[in-house]
Amino acid sequence: MSFTGYWSDRILFWIWIAVTPFIIILYWKKLVTKLYFGFLILCLILSILPMGILFFGIILSGTGSGRLNHFNLENNIRIQTVAYGVMGRPRVQIVKDGFLFDKIKLEDQDEIEKNDSTWLEVRDAINAQLVKETDTSITVKYFFENDTLQTVHEFQEKTSLNY
């Protein structure tokens, strides 16, 4: 689940980061504050231990540097390429902006097929244009440096709580 707009979650994260030291200093004499501080330090250490995978995931999603590119289409739809992990490949997300929360309509691999032997990566696209939108799919034309490719993204029913 995500708030409307890409940066709203990041702003909330940075407000939490900025306010936490003040709360810890202000209420340091309380046992709950000391436990909270210890929990934060323990989580930081535990997130760095397994090759820093969780730590870099937090950094990439918290700073916004995990979003490789994005294109705003019509009807409050945006296509973005994200890579929030150091071990995984970038993913394409088609996001519908809502009033309070965004809805991820599709999350799929970054490659689109041009022909039997050639695949293009969406993260290398220069621009994108909405061609057609239905309830079950969206057709997008991607503009690359030397090529143009039109593809249909089929929406799939999501069962996790994030969708």
C-alpha cells in the first residue's frame, strides 16, 4: 500500500527519520524509549549482516534512488521502472493514482519483446505514450533512442495486501 504520488511515502519516511532522534533525546529516561532505541540499532545491524540486502533496500526505497525512470501517462497512470534490491532485476510498474492511495495495476519484468531474438529494456526508454486503456490491459508505445515499440500490458489479479 502506498500513499498517492511517488514522493509522499519517502517524505513520510524522512519525517520519521528526522523526528526519531528528538523523541529519543526528549524521552530518554523512559524505559520504552531505551527499548525502542535498542530495537532500532539491532534492526540496523541485522539488516547489514546478510550482505546489506535489507539495508540497501531501505536506502533505495527511502531516498527514491531505486526508481530508474518514470513516465506520466493520461488518466492518472504512470509507468515506472524500479529496482529496490541489489540482488533483483529492475521491474516495471504501472501505477494508477488514487485520491489517497496509489494502486499498482501491474508489476512485471523490465524487458519487452521486439521480435524473436531482440528484447528491449523499458528502463532505456526515452518516452512513453498511452495508446489504449481497457479494464484488463493497457497499450503503451515506448520511444527508444533508435527505435519505437508498442506493447500491450495485461493486468493480472493481485492477491497480496500491497495491491
